[in-house]
Amino acid sequence: MVNIGVIYVISDSLGETAEYVARAAVSQFEDVEMDIRRVPYVTEIDYLEEIVEEAAQEKGLIAFTLVIPELKKRLLELASEKGLEVVDLLGDLVDAITRKTGFSPRLEPGLMRRLDEDYFRKIEAIDFAVKYDNGKDTRGLIHADIVLIGVSRTSKTPVCMYLAHKRLRAANFALVPEIPLPQELLSLPPEKIVGLTVDAGQLYQIRQERLKTLGLPGQAGYATKSRIEEELAYASKVMAKLGCPVIDVTNKAVEDTASRIIQLYYRRERNGGK
């Protein structure tokens, strides 16, 4: 393996993507090794000039992802003056997209990083929804953005997953007359809780279908009309006691229910959490 020099990766953001591209390029050359020095957050001309001077002393190659026009212009000038090979990893594609679409780029550093953070917030919310689904661990209720309550088969889990994809940490708790309400739920402010209810006849059909898929007899207590009416009455009393908003999910798609909950959430946020 022969080391033939240095690649300076200069970015006005973190520069991770640029470094990855540089390493991928070097890997295409057998028996060749190049030091890759990532220089992130280069946002001032003076600092840029220092880096280029160092690269010139090393007779290095410069790869960059600078979107601030003044920095990019100065880098190209300095590289020309010092006879340095320079590669714009971002500019050619941005220019091509501009020509193709007719729209101008935003020219803001760090947008990719913000997208990454948005992605990881979504993943965190999905993990949260799975971990605190159906009251598995009631300690998570106090950390949720939204807590859904309702009897079994009122779409609590799919709605929570939909909300997670909107980066909201959603937990849910099934209301069953025989199971006491956890203290974590009772301690929440009512605006953080949303109750889901449904027409008894529709719930009866849903539960009957559920039993069929499980290979269980349709007369199981879980799916009898009397049991359903008992559970819905209990749930109504709990929701009234908690003072939370209630959404009737009868004949509603998951996304429609979730959209209503998102409206409630952001209205609460605009009102300072109330």
C-alpha cells in the first residue's frame, strides 16, 4: 500500500457526506492510500485561507461541499493561485438541478444534517410507540407527547404508529374494567390524553373478525355484545373523569383519526401546552 498524499475535505457544515464520498473514491484504487482530513464548519474566509495554505504545503488535493457562495469563490481562487487540484462534490449536481427545475438552491449549510436529525427523531418515535404500546410499561406515559386510551380494537396501536411517523411520541393504554388505572395516567394533564371510542355495533363486528383470525369461538366473552357495552360504558366514565378530548373512530380511517389528534396536539402547543 502506497501513501501518495492527503485529501482535505472542506465543508461549511459537518462534512460527513463529503468524507464518505472521498473515502469511497480512494477505495477504487488498489494499493493506494491517501490521508483524508475532514475540516468541518469552515464559515469564515480567514479560516479557509489557513486550511488552503496547509493543503498547499502538503501538496494535497481538496474536495469540498461549500454552499456559501463567497467561501466557494474564494476557495477556487486560492486553489488556482497555488496550483491545487480541487473538486466540488456538491456544486455540479446543484447546478444541474437548478438548470433542470428552474428553481434556485437555498444555499444554507447543514440542511442534510437537519434531514438526518429529522429521520432519527422519527425512528426514536417509532421505537417509543413499540416500547409503550398497550400499557406494556406505564412508566413511559409521562414521557409521551400523546397518550391514547380506549377499549381494545379502537385502533390505538396503528394510530400511535402513524403519529410516530410524524415524529410524535405516542403511547397507549387499553381500558379494561378489571384493570386499575395506572398512577402515571392519572397524573397526566387532560390535554395530553386523547380518548378513542367507537360504535358498539361496529366494535362487535371487529371483535368477531378478530376471533375468527385467531381460530377462537365467536361466543367468547371478549366479543359478546353485553361485554362490549360494559367496556364502552366504563371507558366513557374514565374519559369523563380524566377530562380528556374524545374522538369517535367509527368508520374512520387511521390517518383521519391521527390527523385530528395532530390538530389537537399542535393547537395545544400553540396555546402553551393547554
